[in-house]
Amino acid sequence: MKSDCVFCKIIAGDIPAQVVAENAEVIVIKDINPRAPLHYLIIPKKHVPDISYLTPDDHQLAGSLLMMAQELSQQDPNAREFRLISNNGATVGQVVFHIHLHFLAGKVLS
Ligand code: AMP
Ligand code: ZN
């Protein structure tokens, strides 16, 4: 838990969010500013600023993020085909510095 992190606050229940799925390691919320008919954020409950900060201890956490994408794609016919995006660093557009995968589906994306 990082006190100034919006995703840590959502995980702690201090900020509301539309939770789509959750397990021991991962939470999935709807993006507040969706850029596709389905736009979810797959977020580890552990605060890690971006993928470059992962350590060998995070193998399971890293796998859990992809496995959650697999589960989401199975749950909804509209999500069977999807795109994952991960911004790592401000220069490539990251604005929330807590790992998240954008899960985008529901329309043809350029
Ligand atoms: P990124 O540029 O990869 O850091 O993307 C951060 C994403 O988090 C953006 O798509 C925002 O719309 C989304 N976001 C920021 N605050 C919230 C929030 N409170 N609830 C849901 N999504 C959020
Ligand atoms: Zn955080």
C-alpha cells in the first residue's frame, strides 16, 4: 500500500471503482475513461510502480496478470478477442505508477 497511489486506494476500498473481477493477487476495474467498449484495468494488489520493478519473487504475480486476461476473455463473448497494453514510464504515457494492464475489447482497434 502506497498512500499516494490511486490504485492502492481503490484496492484498500478508500476510493470507489467498478470492480469486474478479483482474486487474492489481482483486481480488475473498469477504466474511468474508457477507450473501447470494454476497457478494463488488470491490477496486482501489490504495489509495484511498473514492470521494470518486478523481481524474481514476482513470478507468480506476473503470471496472475496474464491469467486474469485469459479469464476475462472467457467470461464474455465480446471479450474473446482483446488487446493488452502496458505503459511503463512517463515518457511512454504512464500516468498511474502502479502496474496495470489495459484490457481493451469490443471493437476493431487501429
Ligand atoms: P496509464 O496511462 O497506463 O498509467 O493509464 C492509467 C489509466 O488509469 C487511465 O486509462 C485512466 O483513465 C485510469 N484511471 C485513473 N484513475 C482511475 C480511477 N480512479 N478509476 C478507474 N480508472 C482510473
Ligand atoms: Zn499502488
